[in-house]
Amino acid sequence: MSYDKELTAAKKAVSLAASLCQKVQKELSQSDVQSKSDKSPVTVADYGSQAIVRFVLERELSDEPLSLVAEEDTEKLRKDSGEDALQRITKLVNETISNDGSYITSPLSTEDILTAIDSGKSKGGSLGRQWVLDPVDGTKGFIRGDQYAVALALLDNGKVVLGVLACPNLPLALASITGNAPSENAVGCLFYATVGSGTSMQSLDGSSPVKVHVSDIGNAEDASFFESYEKAHSMRDLTSSIARKLGVKAPPVRMDSQAKYGALSRGDGAIYMRLHDKPYTEKIWDHAAGCIIVTGARISLSSSTSFFLE
């Protein structure tokens, strides 16, 4: 089955969302950041990105039902204390849509924005098509000015069949040198894959795509590995011990978000270790897009040493 139409829509949605995120990160203020009930941060970019993705998918795929499982909801924005943030999000979304010029539409109202964000409350399931979105994966990295990603995937009857990953701060060259910090050289990558078709990468400014593949390193001594920048997402003593036993000599590359999946898919490293020291339930939006990006990148390499430890 072809997913060409869905891929075109997903690339458009993620690219526009990334554009909004880039604008916010450049001028991020304390008022743009809130804390969720679990104490994790959320920004106006998270909300704006989610609204943009819903808006684009709804218009590009208007002839089919749209079910979206996404990270954010509007509980805080609907309170009096969230009014300023809601106004800012609404302005950002409208400016992003207007600047793109692809859609002729009246400006979206605050209620339109709230509805778009809350459309991500689908319960998902193993039947039919489900879009899965992390509007800003790696929010802590985003706040620091480091790596983050906009991650969108499509599940068809429970199987991930499409993934698009925008990494606005990821260098177009190898990330193994720069790690988490944005490079002074060209940055901004868009990775995408559909089931059985491999993985491609292009710059966010729209350059011609190129096929990418995972590392073909056969000797662990020459390999490098990725792990999370946040200590809470990685048991560093254990990952270091595993690396030593494998014979890995290079220090770990610590990076926020699913940008690690993008970097892994093009061979920047050979290993990704994500190990928790406490019971932890992974969220589907944290891995769905990145998973098919890496899986697709293995198609071009029949025998690969790249692997995950999770």
C-alpha cells in the first residue's frame, strides 16, 4: 500500500510546526514556559506545534477520518492564568500559516486553537489509522537552546507505517562531533520514511533529499553510542559498563530528543542506549517516528551492527 499522500501531508505539517518552534526558541521568554502536573515543562511551542500539525493534516487529508494521539492538552490554557499564553499561541499559529501562504483561511480564533490541540486526545488502538505526535520532543533541550524534534508517525492497524522527524538544530553534517549543542555550520534536518521504502533526509529549507543508512561499522572498538542528555533517562554507570564490555572506546554522545534516532539513521553512531533505573512507561509519541526512521535506514544495509538497548 502506498502512503505517498500521507507522507506529503506529514512532511508539510512537521515542517511548518518546526518553523513555529524555531521562531519561539530564538526569542524564548520565561512566560513561554509552564509546568505540567507531572512537573515536566511545556512551552507555547509545544502547543503551537500540535495545533499546526492538526490544522495541516485536516486540510491535506480532508477526505479521510483523522485520529490523532498527541502529548499535549489544553487544561492549563483554559484557566484564567493561561490566557496570555493562549493569545501568544494563537498569534504564532496564525503567523506561521500566513507566512507559509499555502492555505487561504480566516485567522484562527483562540477557540479554534484549543479545539485543534485537544483533537490529540484520541485513545488510539490497533484498528484503523492513528497519527501519533510529539509536538516538541525534548522540551528541556528546547528550553536550553539545544536539540529537540517534532515527531509525527502514522500507524495503520497497529503498525508504524510512516514517520517524519524534524530536527531544527541537528547539523546536516555528522552529529557525533557536535553532540547536543547546535553546530555553527548548517543545521536543520528533516528525516522521513515509509514502510519498506527506506529513509531519506533533507534540509528543513527544502534541499533535495538523499537516502541515508545506519552505520556499517563491524568492530565495536570503532563504534560510538548515543544516550539521553537528561540523567533521568539513562543509567549512565550501566551504559558505560556495557560500552566497556563491548569494547567501545569513544565517549557517549549525549543528546536530547528523537534527534538521536535521526543521527543514528544516517550513521553518526552505531548504538543507542536508553535504560531506566526505575519503573517507567514509555510513551508511543517518544519513539514511533524515530523507530521507523531507523528501521527504514537499515533497509539499505542488509547487515548492520546498529542496535538499541532499551
